[in-house]
Amino acid sequence: MDLICPICGSKLNIPGKSCVCPSGHCFDIARQGYVNLLTVQQKHSLHPGDTKEQVNARRAFLDAGFYAPIADTLIETARELHVTGEILDVGCGEGYYSARLASALGLPLTGMDISREAVRCAAGKYKDALWLCATASHIPVADRSCGLVTSLFALTVPEEFRRVLRPDGYFFQVLAAEDHLLGLKSVIYDEILHKHKETVPDLPGFTLVKSVPIRFSFTVTGNQVENLLAMTPHVFRIGKAGAERLRRTESLTDTASCVLNVFRRS
Ligand SMILES: C[S@@+](CC[C@H](N)C(=O)[O-])C[C@H]1O[C@@H](n2cnc3c(N)ncnc32)[C@H](O)[C@@H]1O
Ligand SMILES: [Zn+2]
């Protein structure tokens, strides 16, 4: 992947244990194998993005295979479209989906996330990919360098995604649908508020190729019940009573419901 300096935008070279640009801006490659390209100005808090607890919970849950149908749909769709070139996963988390996708397609992968804990966790397990700590609003990657950009349960920044995509490249976006994890919600909330959710958004500079619904049931028991909660934004919204009800839940059968939107540059 052609990396660019997050300060001045010129090409980064990797001569040894660090990345440097012609103006002398220098970024260390961490012992764990990821590159920190997040500047102080781009950080809006000391530890932006997902916490270590969230990252560990997601790793334990995803590695147990509960969401394998989502990874399978990504792989099947990429194969159908004959995706080529480099993959960039934005908001990659601990790397579960994109590591599987890249390995199934035999394509090079770069994953980036604003959370240092997330990229550290990804780099520790998936050694074949390049992992960057960086923000989606300033992607430190050269224009037109990716064949596929993915954003899975993460944020979408259309202008940046379009800039880094090759003209024939694809953008895969996975969004949770309105009926995602209703079982969990019915345990933790007294009342479920139905808020309309746009699952096929209009993206400036992109044309929708297709939208693939993904819906399946799964059952979690023991610790995985708490892991499921920790992976979701509900972990920050849950009240005392809801937390107590979940703590007493030994087994939960739920339905994952999301959509894979495939876009091309228009
Ligand atoms: C719900 S998690 C999804 C992680 C992963 N894609 C998955 O599905 O397992 C959203 C991720 O986006 C990251 N994130 C939040 N703001 C970001 C930003 N501005 N730039 C890059 N990543 C960001 C978080 O740290 C978190 O890892
Ligand atoms: Zn520079």
C-alpha cells in the first residue's frame, strides 16, 4: 500500500523501523507491528476509538464464529465481482472480517483504526497485513491506490473513500439494520424505541451496485452474553436494571440483521 504522510501528504518511505517522508516527518513502527500515523491534532481524546475491553470482547465473540455468515457474505460478494488490487479496511477493529476476506481472495490487506488497542490486537494475530493507527477522515494512503475499501459496522467518509479508490474499485459498507439484536435489546431496555434507520444511504460520488441483506440467528451462553453487549454501542447506554437483567441471562438466542451495500465510484 502506498502510504502518505499524515502531516504533509507526501509519500512515506519505510527504510527500517520507522516511516519517513521527504520533509523529515517520522512515524514509528510499534514493536507489535503496526504503524502509528495518527497525529496529535487528529486525536480528539487521549485514547480515541474502542477501548481495550471492547476490543477483547469483540475478538472473543468473533473468533467463536458467531458472525461467520457476515464474513462469508463479504467473501462471496467479492468473488462474484472479481475484486482485485489492495484492500483497505477502515475502522477495522481487531481485524476479523478483513483478515478472512484478504486471505480468501489472496489480496494484500491494510487495516486502519483510530483505536490503538484495536490495531495492536489485529497486528498481534494477523501478521500478513499492514495495520495502521489512523483516522478515517484523513486516510494516510495515496489517491487511487485501493481496489476495495471496506467499512464494516464503522463510519463512512465518502470523499476520503472515493479519493483512495481506483476508478474501477468497490466500496463495501456493512450497516446494522433496524431489527439487529432485538433479543439483546429486549433484555437490557424496558422499552425498545423503534427509530427509523437508513440502511441504504445515498453516498456522494458513489453509485450503488447492490444491497445484500444478511440475517441469521445465533445463541450465546456464559461470558459471550457480556461480550456481545460490549461489542455494541448499547454498552454505553445500558442502565443499572438492564445490566442486572443481562448479568442473570445465562443463554440468549438472538438475530443478527445487517446489510452489505456495494458501491462503485460514479
Ligand atoms: C463497531 S467497531 C467495528 C470494528 C470492525 N470493523 C468489526 O466489525 O469488527 C467500529 C470501529 O471504528 C473505529 N473508529 C471510530 N472512529 C474512527 C475514526 N475516526 N477513524 C477510524 N476508525 C474509527 C473504532 O475504534 C472501532 O474499532
Ligand atoms: Zn511529511
